[in-house]
Amino acid sequence: MKRVRTGLEELLARSSRIRGARVGLIANPTAVTPDLAHAALHLKSLKGSKLVALFGPEHGVFANAQDLEEVGDLKDPKTGLKVFSLYGKTRIPTAKMLAGIDTLVFDIQDVGSRYYTFIYTMLHAMQACAAYGVRLIVLDRPNPIGGTGVQGNVLDPRFLSFVGMHPLAVRHGMTVGELALMFADELDLALDMEIVPMKNYRRAMDYEDTGLPWVLPSPNMPTVDTAYVYPGGCLIEGTNLSEGRGTTRPFHLLGAPWLDPWKLADDLGRADLDGLGFRPCYFTPTFQKHAGQLCGGVEVHITDRHKVDAFYAYLVIIEKARAQNKTRFAWRKPPYEYEFIKPPIDILCGTSDVREAIEAGRPVRRFKEQFESEAKAFEVVREPYLMYA
């Protein structure tokens, strides 16, 4: 099987696309060639164009900041270039940031879930480029959890936020290039945009099949398996349960000081959650929720990644955990990801229906058919924008 060539590699092989351009680069550590050399170093060394500024998304250009931690502007010590933060005073590139730039390049590895904010940093860049007449080049990369599986509900536009700025399915099965085409068309954005596609990529590929190195895109996304559970694991952020931040197994470990791990594991084992196993465990987070406290819970093990429906599974986890102690369980309160009114669980779910059903004691399994129906409808919606077989 031929190794996948990323959009970055294709751009570097045909650098005439940016000849004469003054370039800005939106990137983080994932913007590398297979030899792990960063896009900024490649673009800076190109003759015929000039890299003039860098832009960092959530977690920063170095992917070192924790979730919800705002990042300031800085100077890149390697290139000497100014780095503008798109997760601090603004999330949208400003006219001042884009002054002297005629071509903005986006190269960041996404993880395939609706909540991951990098795709909305791209959307904001598209809006800014349309407003200020700047050309945008999107360098495509694989969807690490595959381009065939679509799962979860479609976001209700009443719950738009920075963890859901477009009515996508939770697991959308699209690359950033395909999403850029969808955003431009469905939001009627008039901009000069070019998608540089990958070579040798097929939708059904596991990330390991691509031959590309995995570089963690954020501090708590250490492995490809983490990306597979994240479409559900991120929902734990909307509760007072630990999602395993402050451990070496974020989104796989989850729990709270008041949970009985054996009961939770038994309840989940009877819930018919394909592709997953649940090990009762204790863990002590070193930071964030319940830092320094012994938490009972489960470690979520992937037994067959191609059967996992993480969105549905983690809603069941929340349901079973809450049932153990409704007094000590709580939904996280705003603010969260620049939303100050709606509960975080609602903007993550893209609806208040799920939270209200759990509170009323209605089983999550009643939503399963609805989620599957919405996912199938989204497959039809996304079809015109798909670029790969």
C-alpha cells in the first residue's frame, strides 16, 4: 500500500502555487512532513515566496496549553516570526493580523469529531479571508478515525458554539479539506480558496495504513485510539466526572470520588456497547477535576474500533454514573468555550433533549434510532463535498 502524501507534501512539490506570495501559516505541531520537519521551516526556506507570520489555534502553536487555557501572541524562537493567537483575545484573524499577508495557509491535523475546535478556527479563517480579500490554501490531512463512519446526531443550529459552529454529525467522517468545501458552499462564503488534496488516501483507511506519523494535536490527544473514543469522551467535559485529564489515559479513564467502579463496569457491560470493554479501576488526577483525589471509575478499552459508537456509549456512561448518586453528580456550568448561558453538555450534544431526558429518567437507548437516522441523513448532505474514493 502506498504511503499517503499530505496536502503539505503536495504543496511543497508544486510550490508555484505560492510563488510571489507573502504567506501566513495557521498550524500547530501536527503540520509536519513524514520526516517530522515542520511546515514553518519548509515554507520559510522556499524560494519565491515569503513566510511572514504564524497563527496558533486552541492549545497554541506548540500545542502545549491545556483545554480552555487562552494563549497570547508570541515570537517563534526557531523562525523568529510573530505568532498570532486565535484562541485568546480573538478567534478570528483580524485585519491587523492579516496586514501584509496575501495568502493564508491552513495545515492542522483534525481528529474527526464535531467538537474539536480546529475546524472552526479554519472556518473563522475562511470568513476573515472572504472579508479582507486574502487567499486561503487548505492543506488536507487524513481523518484519523476514518472517512466512512458517520455517527451521532446533527447539531441543532440553536446550539451553535465554538464546539459546534455548523450542523455536522458528531462523527462526520470528513477531512478538513472536505469540510472547507462544505462550509464555503453552505455558508455562501465568497473567497479565493484552494484545497490541496492528499495523494493515495482512501476513506476506509485506518490512520496506521497512511504511513504517516501521529503527532498529538493537543495535550490530551496522545494516540489514534484516543481520537476514536473522543466523539463520546468529550461529553464527560459537560459533567463533574473526570474525563481523565491529569492522567496518562485522557478520555479512556473516567470517574469521580463517589463512584463504585465495579457497579459502573457491570452496568456498562450489560449495556450492549459494541467494540468497547470496561475495566473497573481507581485513578488520581494530577490536575483539573478532582485533582489529588482518588476517583473510582472505569478505563474504556477499545476491542474493535470499527464497531465503536463512542457518542452513544459515553452518553450511557453518563447515565449509569449519574444513577449511582444523583445528588453528587452534576452538569458542568457555563462558561465553557466562550458560551456563557447554555450548559456545556447542551452545546456538546447540540441539543438540550439528551440532558432533559437523562434528568427525567428516560433511558438514553431511546435516542439510538434517532441518532442513527440523523447520521444517515448527514451522509447524504456531505456527499457533494467528498473528494476521496
